[in-house]
Amino acid sequence: MSARPEERPVAASQRPKTTVLTFAEKRRRGEKLTMLTAYDYPGAKLVDEAGVDAILVGDSLAMVVLGHPNTLSVTMDEMLHHARAVSRGASRALLIGDLPFMSYQADAHEAVRNAGRFLQEAGMDAVKLEGGRAFAETARAIVRAGIPVMGHVGLTPQSVNVMGGWRVQARTADSARALFDDALALQEAGCFAVVLESVPQRLASFVTERLEIPTIGIGAGPGTSGQVLVLHDIVGLYDRLAPKFAKRYADLATPLRAAVEAYRGEVESGTFPGREHSYAMPEEEWTAFVESLRARPLKAAQG
């Protein structure tokens, strides 16, 4: 028996726009939030059509797309360039721009201006910044300007040099308490959600239960309000780093490489392009073209 119209699932394209209020409502109802990174139009379109709640234009762009060894070298202009492409590809997901290194650390006024650029110039709905209590006032200033802010504690890639590498955080009692206090400070500053990256599962669940805002986990276990991963990680298109938490749902690199090799082989052998990939010209137009070439040398000689 076919389902009645009211029982059919709603297509992702027909769902209402996700907002920060959606985040709060889903947390209240105990529904898991989904977030993925995307860095361009086709990636954003694919993620949006799949019904993911939020798209993060992450500063991981520096590594995944631009080939840098870490996130520190990506600039505001590069982030805005890719954020604009993402906003053209997505219409339903909540779009979050990642404030890059040194775009908010030095001065709160500069932080507000840069956060505003993500909304004004790139079509983002919110921004994300790394750091806890040290940047709570910066987050508060951005929120005060009318810009939603997502916080980020635990492993904060922009501080990778201070942390001594890509290491799990908050494994001691003191560091766990510090992370909890950081999350509370971001909530108090007005953040609508906070990312918990590379922290023990038990601690992430504890923080999630005690915060009033959603938590988004990445390497933080299943007890958070939602999850975020890098799109290129889950489809096998980035292999320079292979963190434990990054589950691969598909291996697109292998068929893509095979397609490129097949293309190269057909071009080298002369089998591509074939007649079906080529355009025809009316015979009478070709004849006229050839006649024009015959006449042109005579005119040139007479000149």
C-alpha cells in the first residue's frame, strides 16, 4: 500500500531554510544535527540536496583544496571567494563561514568587520571562531553586531603549533575542566552552538548534557548534539591526513582516477573525440569557405 501524501518524506529541496533557531529546536527535541564542510558550488549543491542541516566553509580549505600543510595560511579573501561559491550552490542549509587565522585574534573590532564580510559579501548565515574564554568577549562583540557565532573548543587547528600537533585534548582532570569552562563561556557570550573537536567521548557527553546550546562533535563520540566531518574525507578525496574519527562512506578517488586515465588513453590513441562528440558544418558552407581561401591570395597579390 502506498503511503498517504502526508506520510511521504519531505524532499530536502522542499524543506524550510535551516536557521540558528532550527539548531535550538532540534536540540530541544533530541534530534541529531548534521553538518559537513564544502568549499565550492558543486560540493555545496550536493550537500544541500542531501538534506544536511549546515554547511561549514571551513578553514580546512587551506589543506583540503589549496594543499597547505595546515590551516594557518588561508586568507580572508580566499575564504570569502570559496564562501561565495558555496552560497550559490546551497539554498536550504545553514551556511557558516570559518574565521581564518589572524582575522579575529588581534582586535575585536577587526573581528566584527571580518565576520560581517562573511554575511555581507559571501552570503553566509553565521561564522565560526576557535578558542574558549580567551575569545569569549570577541564572540560576544560579533553577536552584539547581529551575527550568529558558532564556537569551537578542544583541538583548535589554528593553535596546532601551541598544542604540539594534532593531538586529542582534555584528557586530564585540569584540562577537562578548562574545556568545560571554555564551552560555558562561549554559551554565555551568546554562541548558538559549539564544536567539540578531538576530546574524550565521556567529556563531550558531559558538556553536551550541561550546555543549553547544541554541541557539534568531530572526534568527540556519539553523545554530542550533532556531528561534522569534511566532505572530502567521507568520499575519499583527501588522504594526506587520516584521523580516526573520519569515517569514509565512499571511495570516489579510485573511479575518478580511472576516468582520467581512460580519457588520457583515448586521446592518445585517437579514439576520442569521435563523431558523436563533434559538430558538423553544412556542405555548402564548407565549399564557400574553401572558395574564399582560393580568392584571398589573388587579392593579396594584387594589393
